[in-house]
Amino acid sequence: MTVSLTRFLPILDWGRNYSVSTFSGDLSAGIITAILLIPQAMAYSALAGLPPEVGLYASIAPPILYAFFGSSRTLAVGPVAVASLMVAYALSAIAEQGSSDYLSAALVLSVLIALCFLIIGVLKLGFLTEFLSHPVMAGFTSAAALMIAFSQLTPFSGLSERLHFFDLFSPNGISNTINGINGTTLAIGLFSMVLLYIFRKYLEALLRKIPALDPFAQGLSKTGPLIVLILTTFTVMTFDLSETAAVPIIGLIPEGIPTFQVPDFSAGLISDLLPSALLITLISYVESVAIAKVLAARRRQKLNVNQEALGLGFANLGSGFTGGSPVCGGFSRSVVNFAAGANTQGAAIITALLIAMTLAFFTPLFYFVPKTVLAAIILVAILDLVDVKGFLKNLRYDKADGIAEGVTFVSVLLLGIETGLTIGIGMSLLLHFWRSSRPHIAVVGQVDNTEHFRNIKRHKVKTYPHLLAVRIDESLFFANATYLETFLLSEVAANKEITDVLLICSAINTIDGSALHTLEMVQKELSDGGVTLHFAEVKGPVMDRLQQTDFFNHNQDIKVFLSTYDAFKFLSEKGNPLLNNPEWSI
């Protein structure tokens, strides 16, 4: 009972051994992560088309709930860039940004995402994330980064109207856009980006030169966004730039911590948002589990992917019922949290409490925050998301993966997030089935007089004219069985001396019903031509299933050998060996 309870509530596991030294690490990490999260939460909330306080609301209840149910000790949960963009895309089809319906739909979306996560966790469907291949994720992320960057050009440059990509190609589109730029706003944005880049690139190295700060250098180097936020806000407030130069600012943020509220559910709204909720859940899950695995491995800690789904589910549930936007594990925040000394999710609780205090007492300080600095924070944060080198690497190593990544990238840009991502996933699965339908098949021979057998196209080996020995390097199922049938019958038809065919099954883990039917047909066709089919190195579980059928009972001539060596020794008596001596190839 205790074991199952701690598995469901991981906080009971790490909480019972909590100590002063553990708390000291959590305290420093909690403070530093809060400093990073405050500007990020407001920026990502703006990216989602939501008021800045919504991002802060999403940084209080969700991390606390995740601390109770999540299995990762150091994952930092909150709003993230890619998910925020997907939220904006989903909600833009429902209502106009800034309207009450838009905000209401965001809360419903958080709850739907929570339910998707909880279903994954309860039914233990964590394996579903494996269907989202790395090339598809990379293509989607790169396209999303460009979409994020373009969406931030409006607040970054102070344009009075929202800029759309195709507006640039309309008559006088570029000149009208340039004329609409607020010069002061753009100058503040550019200054912020330069400063953020300097902090990101050089601050850590400078801090490491101070012995007392060296252990915290990586964490402190991430405080650049808050420093830039304070500096630009002070400038705007001192020179009253919101009035004298029309620099857009955040304005009034409601004081006080979020309260419990029930979203306005309706059947029509749920059906409209459900497809988006599923995709956001999938992307958020992959992103969260990926960084959680990396951090857990560094400390040799266990990570339960299904428990992660429960943790993220309860986190989004808390967000939806406290006025927050959808959340997941953030890469940069989690790394900062880890580097700053976080030992447990106690650091996340401390971060949440600090943000709650900020909302309760310090919201007037955010009144003069220029929107351009939030855009600058986002633009700098996504610099690394467009991975051209990774795409070229995938294309060189595996053209199919490169094609899947490229198709996903183009589809997301031209057709939108949901359609593009769906096309990418479909393309990835189709390419997987295409490759699986053409397994690697090697004709093998004996290396000298050893018990080793290798591909005749790669090694100097001994073969027999009457014996065709074939190794199939993949399990047999409905998609590739016909390919094996065609290969065997073609080889036999091309060589009239063949009287025996040996299938080496060392790499076969399963044979499904369709493949079994194909093997029965192959055996009959070979037998009609005077050729006998044999098997070697059949794995125990595969053999157990074959023995439950009539395949061997109806075909008494078939022999099953424990090893390829035994098969060659027995079957070689029918003929003289030939020595194959091809050129070595890679």
C-alpha cells in the first residue's frame, strides 16, 4: 500500500528524507528559477495572445501540483514558447485575441490538455510519444521558431496593426510596414536583444571568474532577462516614453493571487478545441519527457514516463481552474533549475510561492514594462530552435528522415501547425512502413572452416551451389513478407542448381499471421519446384508460436537447426563448395 501510494505521489518518496542541505539547494534554485520565470511567463503569455498575468497564474498552481505527482526531481513546469504558439494558433480560430471568449477558451484548452495527459498516465500510453520521430519534431520546432519570430515582429517594432506574412508581398507591403514602425520601440527592442545576447554568451564566463559565484554561475547567467526587463522598464518610466514616444507597455496587471474558477465548458467549444488539445499534449509530453530523462540520467535517478503524464495532467488541471494557460516542462528553465542546485521539486514550490508573492504585492512595478522587451526575450530564447545543421545531418545520414523533416517544416509553415504536424507524423509513419517493407536480406556463406557466416557481398566465404542460405535482418510481418517471398523465388528461379533454401532467423523476433501465411505459400511453391525449405536459429518465443500451428506438421521435409553451422554441416553433404571472393564494401 505504501509503495503504491509513493508511486502515485512521488513527493512522499523524496519528502520523507528532506533535510536542511536539500532545502538550501532547493532555495537557491527556486529563487533563480523564479527570477527567470517571471519575465518568461509574461512573454510566453503574450505569445499565446493572453494577458501577462495569465502566464504568471500558470506558474503558481501547476508547479506545486507537479511537485506532488511528477516523477522528475528537477523538471521546471510552466508556459513554454512552442506550446504557447500552438495555443495562439488553436484559439485564433475560436475567438479574437483580447476578448473574454478567447481567455475562456484558453482555460478550457488547459483542462482538455490535462484530461489528455491523465488518460495517457492512467492507461499507461507513454509509448505513444515514440511515434513522433526526432526528424518530425525537429522540422516542426524549426518551423514553429520561424512562426514565433514573425509573430513577435509586431510588438518588437511597435507596429500599430498586427503584421501578417503575406502582407509583405502585397503592393507597397514592405514600405507600409516600414512606415508603421515605431522607432523608439524598435530601438528599445534591439538594445534589449543585444544585451540579452551578451548576457547569454558571456555572463557565465565572467561569473566563473569570481570564486564565490562559480557554483551558481550557470544559474545566475540566466537572470539576464530580468535585468534587461528592469533596465528598460526604468527607462520607459523615467522618460515617460509610453506617452511621449507611444511605446506600447503592459499596463495594469490585476493584483492578487489567482482564485479557483470553473471554465465555461460547452460541447461545441470542446469539439473545436479537442484536436488542438491532442497535438499540444503530444508535443508537450515529448518535450517534457526528453529534458526530464536527460536531467534524471545525470543524477542516476528513475523517471516514470507514465507518472510524468499524470504530473503534467494535474499541473494543467490546476492551471485551467486557476486562470492559467497550458503548461509543460521547459528546457531552459529546467536546466537552470538543475544547475542552480535543485535537489527536489521543493525548488518548484519555492518558485511558485515567490511568483505568488510578486502577484500579491509587486504587480504595480510591471506597469511600465515595454512589450518590445518581452518580444526580445522570446526572440533570443528561440535562436537555437532553427536547426539547419541538424537537418543537413539527417539528410546525409538517412534521406527518408531528412525528407520527413523537410516536409514537416514546409507543411507547418504553409498549411498551419495542426495540418503540418499531422502531415509530418503521417509522412514519418509511411516512410517507416516503406523501409520496413524492404528488410535487409543477405545471402550468407561460411568463413573458412569457422562457425561464422557472413554476407557473400562483403566477405570471402564458402557457399554451395545447391544451397541458398539467407539471413533476414528484421521481424516478419504483413508489410515485408511479400518482399521476402519475391526475393527467394527470384533467387531460386535464377539458379536451377538450388535444391535447399535455409532461412537464418537470428534477427527475427516475431512472425505475424500474414507472414506465416506467406511462408506457407513459399514452402509450397518451393516444394512444387523440387526445393526444400529449412530454418536455423529460430528464437524460442517465435518457435513456440510456430509449433502451435500446422506449419511443421504438414511439411515433414522441413528441418529446423539450432545453429547455422549445424545446418551447413548437414546440408553441405549434397554438393561441393564454391569460394566467393568479392570486393570488400561498406
